Amino acid sequence: MKTTKRTVELLSGTTLAIRPDNYYRHPLLYNVVQSGYVIGGLKHSVSRAGYNSFGLYGVVKGEVVLKTKNKTYKAHAGDTLFFSQEDAHTVVNGGDIPYEAYFAYLYGPEVKGFYDSFQSKFGCVMTDFIPPSLENAIQQTTAMIQSGNENKYLISSLLYNVLTELLQKCDESDGRDGITDAIKYVMEHYKEKITLDTLSSMAYTDKFYFIRQFHSLTGFTPKEYQ
């Protein structure tokens, strides 16, 4: 069941394009439910669940926080936030200044596959990278929808290009950023009992892959390192 709860504080400079609920979704094309450039005030908050689309934010300024049932993700300026709208979640301003971001709630034939690849390496936040084509894709898509002069094939091409840039970044990463974070965590909490499940979850990898990568970086297994 779809649910939405909002505390709206959108500031001057925000541009939005929003589809009606009965908008036809072409099964072979990529498109958006909403898109634009959002400037969210300190109280701006959106909670959703049950939507068959994915949120994609390129954060330009400030901090955007995604809260899910079990985790909280923070995306700062220069980061990409990518998440499923099917699961219950809340997007809020996480800083003490308004945040600014290019965003799209998008759908398409293989968006879930792109999302799964992203999440397996980075969780919901890719730090220090925004797809180079995102700004142009959002600007063109939003302008076409607002004007009523939409080229759905061009929009699909623009969004697919953004997704492939994310996928390329995922493929270039071997997941070691997460491993490095786990190593740092072990060093800072060496007096505590830390499980392999906890460490592999921090790195967004399965336990066996985590052990191999951990050993390749440190020369020890996680158990030997503690």
C-alpha cells in the first residue's frame, strides 16, 4: 500500500515536475515520477512506502539524510544517494543549512538491477561522486515535463546514461572503501567483541568476500586482526 507523509519546506529556486498518479508507464523506457532541483529547508521531510520507483539524489549543498527501518544514511555535497521507494523510508534535511540537490524518482525496465549493483558496493550513498550527466538529464527532463512537450525516448536515453555512469563507477570499485571503514572500526573498538556479520554488513559485502578483501589489505583475517 502506498503511503506518503510530508512536512514541506521548499525554498525559492526549487523546480519540480510531478506526474499524475494515472500516468502511463512504458515498460521498455526509463522515465520519472518526479524530478527537479530541490532546495529543502531545515524542516523539509518526506516519508514514503509502497512506491514502485527509485530515488536518486545528487547532493549539491548541505546534507540529505535517508532513514530506513534499520539504518540511517547521510549524503553530503558531492555525494549520490540512491534508494528504493518500495521500502518505508524518510528523507530529511540532516544539516543546519538548506540542502540543494538534483533529484529524480525514476523507473524503468532495469533500474532495480542498477540499484542492486550500487547497493552491493556502497549501500545507499556513493561518496564524492555524482554522475557527470545527472544535472543535464534532470534539467532537460524537468523542462520537457513542465512544458508539456515531452520526448519520452530522449528522457529514457538521458536517464539510462546517468545509470550507466553509476554502474561504471560501481564496476571500477572493488568495494575496498567499505573494507577500509571496517578496519578503522576494528581499530577504534578493539576492546569490544565484534562479529563478522557486523563487519561485513558495514562493508556491504557477504562474509566470504569480506574475509578475502580484509586479508588482502591487512595480511590478517578479521579474527586474527582483533
